[in-house]
Amino acid sequence: MAAPRPIRRKRIQQQQQQQNDKLIAKWCFALVCLWPLVVLLRWGGKSTPTNNNNLDGAQQNNHHHSVGGVHHNNIFQIRKYLDRVDVMGYGPTHPRVAVVIVGTNRDEVLASVESVFRNTAMERIFLICAVMDGVASDAKLVKKLNQMDEGAVPHWHGLKKLMSQKLDDDDDEEEEPHGKKTYVLFNGDGETGTAASRNDAVAFITLLEEKHEQAGLKSPEEDLLLVFLKSGAELNDKQWLKPVTSALVVPAPFTRSSLLLKNYFNEKTTTKKNNAAVSFGVESDDGTFTQTKAVGFSAALTPQWMDSKASDLAASNGNSFPSPALAGVATAMRLATYRNLPVFNRTDRHDIVTTTGDSDSVVVVGDYEADLDLALNLWLCADGIDILNGIGATAKNAHVFTKDNTRVEPSVAAQLAATWMDAARAEQVFAKVTGVTRLEWDTLISKAKKKNNNSPNNEKCRSFQWYVENVNTVFTEEEEEGNNDDASNNSSKTAAKVSDTTTTEKEVVVPDKQPLEIPKVMEEEVFLIPERKEDDEQQAAEKEKKLDPPLDPERLALLQKSKPVDIAYVNITDRSDHPHKGAKDADGNWGYVHDPTALRKNPPPFTFPDLESACALRDNDYKMMTEQVSVVDVKAHDAVRRRRDKIFCLVYTIAESHDRIPYIRETWGPKCDGFMVGSTKTDASIGAVEIPHEGPEEYNNIWQKVRSMWSYIYDNYYQDYDWFHIGGDDLFLLVENLRLYLESDEIRAAQNDGGVTVPSSSSLESSTHQVPLFLGRRFAYQGDVNNVFLSGGSGYTLNKAALKILVVEGLPKYFPHQKTFSEDTRLAEIFRKLSVFPYDTKDSHGSERYNP
């Protein structure tokens, strides 16, 4: 039976309503899906950049370029939203890339720039910055780059085919408009080096990034990528940016360097951006060299290619593997990563200053040295380096880093060692680096440390020891080739292997403010050093002998320049004027003569408030005295059955600092055979003697003070002592170490005949002539290796011959009335005029005995 008419009409209306609802839903769904594309087609791709928003005039003058862009709030809001959904091709997860190319050859730079255009989508290129190092200008280069910007070379736009502005007449395809992509910086004031040039480029990119954000052409959420492409190298993979983006922006499971760092941070993981770098494989242009291996470096700082570990490849499904250093052709990282590295925060305009010549000269750091330093920055202060398997770049054979074409200059090696390495590792580098003497190396290290305002923060950066043990394990491996050459080139060096643990000579002089832990022997007041007569038969049997092992050529050459001096005392008859006027007693009367044996005969008891708590501190002073210094066996020292060399110890101070002297008198002072304090006021209770001098008593006149003190020592104590050591009132002297060093075969041979023959005890005592010895910690004045002096910080030591020619010949003739604080350099200059040169006092392991 049919339904009533009202019911049938209602059912038909419901069906029609359902059909209408479905149609509306379909249209809404289509609108939601398609409206971003409509907006993109309308505003996102067809807006032609203008040149209204230029950089400031100074930047335009320097770099000959401007930044173009559209400044419209509505468009910016739309683009900002589209960035977030990644419709435009760049944004938080697909940022644009800034490519830096440092070079000097125009054709090589142009080839590298063209390869970027050919293999990178235009919307992913933020800019390509070429730095012409040492080139003042190049109009042809600028013209070529402008032509590339205008589409003269094939390039990509998104997913569209490879395009060129030179289209066929019958081709209806239009060239996509885009802003300027290429910029060139000219360093016309001389080459500054690869590292410094890269910093210039990154600084320019940062400024351009700020300008783009201000103009609405970049959202703050877009984290730019940075690529260093070697000049002349060419990208050869159109998909290179995809795996690089995945590795750096989207934290990926196949970046293996992070696994090496997990234990270092004690498993404290936080959500953060990837601060690692990725390095590309290398392929030579003629196909004879294809390298997708990891690369490290040896102690000689030369590259060592190595196979990646199977475990690393397996864990990453073959996508990547960690590398201790950079392959050298192309390196990518986040721009923010590089800006946070110590290498970017350096203040020097040039990379390295060397001091191995007659005067300072600039050493330009090349690509390999810059990449070596960058690798250390990335591993020690960031998240390391991964090589992406299957992504590479093509370079000429000469541009591929090998042991044959990479030689690190000594000054660059010293800079790297001073910045990143401890003393032991730096010694390993010195043992392998050729073309530098010990003195030159020490000078380079010293100067590098003084100018190292870019030293890494130890709390933020890992240690080089960790790097060697966990990452660059080839550092300590011996190179199979060239070992013999290394041995011959370094035969004159005194560096020792780190693995050596036995020593034949100990550390001697360690200055410090106040010792915190005193050996018990001092508390027991065992200070007397009795003179013993040698056994007649033993003395008769003793003969002269050749020094074994012989001195190295450098030490021997220095000694042979000096002439033996007759050590007989010469009386200075005229004592009416400075520096031989003598001393005053406590009442100001002239003619006072101090008793230098008083302290040794009557040492004061050692007193220190709350000694137990002070010793329990285990601070840096304690570590230095117990871990960095080797103290001799005191009992063995005192058991030597022969005449001991007598040492006179002179400390200089002023009356206002007399409160420092008791610490010396209660610790090391009594161990000296003679002890005196040169001061501005005589105080017999502490051994202080007022020795007036020419000119005022002030810091800028220390030279005159020292002239008078040495003259006073010579006039009154020369004949009674063998050695004379001088230092400040903050000095801590290990007298036992110093005595054994001065009594060693090396020093006895040095003052006997210039380092060839060790004299017997009998011939030593009867000798009438000595070679002058000037002992201490050597430094090159302002880096000049021909102007070496001994630092006054740890003090210096003279034998009888040196003291005599200084006082009798040097002081009357040279700088007699000069007023200066630089007494150590003046003394060295006088000795140099007398053909006496600072002797290298390091031990057989290259460790310093005198430590300022």
C-alpha cells in the first residue's frame, strides 16, 4: 500500500538536503586544500624584487651589492604562514642555504658558483658569497656573477625543469623572477687567510640576514644553513641539499657523531638543534681519486684517510659515518652553529703571525689549516662531524688533501697546539713538525698563548685528550713513511715521547706565591749542608770524560760562541759612586756588609696557621707542587760524598713587602749556602739589606736597582760561592733540584769547555777559567728570536764567569744611566754584546726547569 502523500514529500526533501550537504562539504574540502596554492600563485612566486631596500652606503661601497625585496605587511603575513606549512620550499624545516667560497683565482671561483646554481633549487639559495682574498677588485668577476644572477647558467626553480634565461624562441616557458643571489667581498689589503675570510663572509651573511628579516623577506624561524665550498670544487649532485637538511635541521637517527658524545654529557639529553657539521665525499676531476672515507690527522698534522667502522655504517643504514676531520671540499652546518664556535669569535684580522724570522710576518692560513682548526672547533665545542655517504663534490687533484700536498707551517702548528692541546700533546706535534728549532717553537707557543683571546671555554668545550682517545685515534700512530726523515730533521730537538715516564733530570725552579704544603723535612729543620772531603783514592781514580749523551747541536752552538773567562777576582777600586757604593745599615750608615750564612746557620722554625686545613685544600698550588714538579730525594741529595757547589740566593723586594720574606726564610731560603734580601731598608732579622742605587726607588727604575745589587754581590761574595741565583719576593725555589742540575755532567761540561768534556772533581776545583753560563727560562722579546732574554719571574742563575764579566765588563759600558723597569731584557742584551747567550735549560723530555 502506498505511503500517504505528506510523508512521501517529506522524504524527498530530506534526500535533497542530504545531497546539498554533501555538495557543500566537497566544496569546503576543496577550498581548504587549494586556497594556499592560489595565494602562492597570486603573490608568492610572481612578485618581482625591487632595489629600494638597499644596505647602508658603507656596505654598498665595500661589496658593490644591494638587497632587494618587497615590503608589504599583508604579503609578509601570508608568507610567514606559508613558511610554517613549508609550501614555499623553505622555512623552519627546509631553510635556505648560504654558500661561502674563498679563493684568489677568478675562474675557479666562477666554476664553484656555477655548480651551486646547477645543482640547487633557486628558492633554497639565500646567497652565494665569494671572498676574493688579496684581490682589491675584479670588474670581470662582478659582471660574470651578475650574469649568473640573471639566468645565464642553467638552474632550478622548485620542481620545474632545469632552466636558462637563454630560452628558445618557440619556448613559451618564462624565467621565474628571483632576488639577487651572488655577492662578492674583496680583501684588497693583502691576503688574510681562509679562516679570516670565512669569518668576513659569515659576518656579511649575518648582516644580510638581519636586513632580510627587517624587510619581511625572512622569518625568524628560518634557521639558515651554511656551506663552505672550496674554490674550484664543484657540487655534482642535484639532490645534495635534501640529506644535508635532514642531517642538520631535522634531528636524524643516522648522524653517528652524536653517539660518540653521549657519555661525555653523562646521558643528560635535551631537545636541541643539531650542532654538528656534515662533510662531503671527494672526487677528483679526472676520476683518478674517489674518496668517501673518514679523515683524521697525525701528530705531524697531516691528513690520514681511514675506512669507516662497520658498526657506524650499520647503525646509520649506510647513510653516514663520523670523521675526525673534514674531507676538505665541501662542509655544511647551521649558520648558528658556526657563529657559536670559538673560531668565529676571534679578534685577529689575520689568521697567524709568525716570529721565526728576523721580524714579525703574516702567515696566510690555507684551506687545509683552516679546516683542521674548524674540525677541532666542531668536535671539541659542538657536536662533531659526519660524512654523508653518497653525497660528494668534484675537485682538482691538487685540491684534494693528502700527506704529499699538505704541510702545516710551524707557526700555524704552534697556534693550534697553544689553543687546543695540553703540553704533552704539543710536544708530540713539535717532535713531528719540521723547519723549527726548540727556541723558535717555544717562542711561537708563548706568543700564541698571549694573544689567544679566543681560547675555548673549558666548561663548554671538551679536552683534546678526549678527542685523541675517542675520535682521532690516529694522532698517536707512527706514520709508516717518513719516520727516518722525521728523525733526522728533529735530531736537534729535545722533545720526548709522551709515553716516557722515567726521567734523568728533574724540574728545578717553580715560583709561586706561597706554598700550601711543606715537606716534613722542613719542619724537622734539616737544613745544614755539610761540606765533605772526598776520598783521596776515589778522587785520584776519577778522570775527565766525554759528555754522554753529547749536547744537541743547538746548545753546543750557543756555548761555542762564548769565550772562557779567567775567574780570578778583580777588585773594583773605585767604590765612590753607583753601582759600587755598597749598602747602608739600619741607621743609614754606609759600609754595611751582610752575613749571607746567618740564615743557613740559624733557620727559623716553620709556622703556618691551620696548616692541616691549608694542605687539605688540594688546590692548583698543591697540584702544581705534587703533580707537575718532581722533587728530588732529599736524603739522597745530602748523601752525595763530594764537595757540593755553593749557591748564593738573592731576593729583591722593597720595605713595604718585607712581610713576604718570612715565608721564604721558613721554607727554601735556609737551603741556600748564602742568602740575602736586597731591599730599600736594612733589617738584619730577615736578612734585608738596603742597597742604594742611581735614580729614584720606583718600578720604572728596577734596572738601576739590579745593577747595584749585582755589583754588591760581586764586591762582597764572589770568591765564596760557585753560583748566584736572583728572583723576586714571590719566588719558590727547589734548591735541591737546582743544586743537582748545576752539578750535573751537562752543566759541568758546559762551563768546562763549552759542552764537550766533563771535568774531574780535581780539575774542576783547580780550574782557572770558565765558560760563562746564563741559565733560566728563555723568551724571545716581542717574538724576535735574535733577541732572547731570561724571564725574571722564575729568576735566573749565573756562574762565576758570567757574574764577573757582567760586573767588570758589562755594567760599566752598557746602559750605565738608563732608567727602565725591563731589567731582564737589559741584562740579556749586555750578555749578548759579550757573546754570552741564554742557555736552554729544559730537561731531556722537553720539560721546563724554570717556570715563571
